[in-house]
Amino acid sequence: MEPTNTRKIRDPWPVDTRERALELYIEQGTQSNLPAIADELGVPLDTLKYWRRTELWVEKRRDLYVSVGEVAVGDLLSKEIAKRRQMLRDYEYMRDVAITAVEDDELEFRDKKQAIDALNMAVKGMADILDRGISTIFLQEVAQIIIDEVDDEDTKKRLGERLVGLGSVWSARGASR
């Protein structure tokens, strides 16, 4: 007599099939369509759900997007820093030319008043750039403290959104000067 509760054990799925399923899941982002992945790969939907749960696909996708986001933010910050450095150099040059024009009678300006106005504009521009840089660095350091110290992802997200809002307020304040 044969046992009635025998289960047909299938050979495990090839590693490349599992890896391809994860790749498709990550590529589709938050719009991941497990039934479409199951159809494409010929893997049962329940198997994909099992893999997603046991192999932590959601966490892997989130971690990947966070690391990609950090790289993107890093690139943006690098470009912003380079732009600010160039603006600072331009203001320094403008300041130096204006100081020379005020001190000498050989003017590169229409008159001394125009040279003084240029000097004033250069000094204000330099102060604004330096002030924004300090504000940005401060917000970045606060964000890093939150990342390091807060475990709850929802709280991190809410605090991050508030920091972005605060950064916008500071940027607007600097632009309105």
C-alpha cells in the first residue's frame, strides 16, 4: 500500500532563475508585478512570493534604491559645491577688481561709486554663498545623526521630509536677501 500523503519534491530552481526573478522585481520598482514575472520565467506565483519573503527582496530593493539615492545626492552635492566654489571665486575676483578701482585712479568702472557698488555686491554675494554652505552642512549633519540614531523607518522618513522642508525655507530666505 502506498502512503497517501506523499509530496512530489521538485528539483530546486536554478540559481540564475532566482537571480533573474530578483532582477526583474528590482527593475520594476514599486510597480513590481509578480504575476508578470511568473509568466515570463515560468515560475509559479507562490514560489515567487516565497522567494520574495524568504530572500528579503523588498529589503534588497529598498537598500539598493537608498544606496543609489545616496550616490545621486552625493553627485548633486558635488556639483552644487563646485558651482558655489566657482561663484565664490567670481565674487572674490569682482571684489579684488573693485578694491583696486577704489584705491587707484585708474578705474575699470565708470566712477568710484560704481566700484563701491560692485565691491558691496561682491561682499554680499560671498557672504550669501558662505552662509548657504554652512546651512547645508548643518542639515547634512543633522540628517546623518537621524540615520545613525533612529531605528524606525517611518520616523526617519518623516524627519527627512521635515529637514527637506527646512532646507527649502533656508534656501528661500537666502535667495530673498
